Amino acid sequence: MKKSIVILIGVVYIMSIIVIGFFGMKITSYNTTVYPDEIEILSVECEDEERVSIKEANLNIPGTGVCKYIITYDFQEGKDNVFSLVYRVYPDTTSDKGVNFGYDKQTAPISEIDEKNNFWIKNRGGAVVKISAVSRPTVEVMFYLSII
């Protein structure tokens, strides 16, 4: 090879390094946000499994909407009245699986819902509870909680 060809290849090589270094390369992120599509209530858990039950229903409550589930809990005086709700956010690849629980705090028989999805019951009554996704609040599921 001639000396000029070797020098030309070297100059092109060095210029390509300078051009890429100056302009840079386009960096794209592959961490796309996946929003939830559905929330499903799988089960309820309690120390005494006979005290709590869940069934699917389409209960239409005027002014509130359609409750997809009815959860019935047997209240007992003098005992810890608590049960845990097991739910699932779909799709499984959702970026933020956090949910918010909404209910009327003035009239509901629920004293609190803790970070482990435990429902602490204070007295008998009924309430409509809405579970909505944090990242997409329009994705929600409602159920009627009946404390007998």
C-alpha cells in the first residue's frame, strides 16, 4: 500500500473519533413505564377463616357504582377484628403497583387500613371500599364490606 492510503485511513479514523466525541451518540432509555390495566381481589385472610367470606357479585349502589365483590365479616366483641385483603395488579410488569383505599371515614365500620392491607374493624355496619391504582386512578375495583 502506498503511504498516502495509510495516512488517509488514519485521518478518517481519528476524525470519526473526534466527530463522535463532539456530537455524541443518541442514548435511549429502555425503561418504559407500564401502567396498570386491572385490579383483582383474590381472597381475604383471617385467623379464623370462618369469620370472613368473599363472593363475586355485581351489586349496583346508587351514587357510587357497581361493586364487583361482597365481603362479609363476622364481628365479635372483645376480640381483635381484623382481616387481610389479597389483591393483584395486572399486568404483572406494571411499574408502580401501589394502590389507594377509599371509603367514607365518617360512616364506615373500618377504623384503619394499614400498609399490610389489614382492615381493622371497629363495629358492625357496611361500607363501599374502592381500590384504585396510584399511577392510573381510573383503574379501580369496588367492593361492599358487610360487618355482621
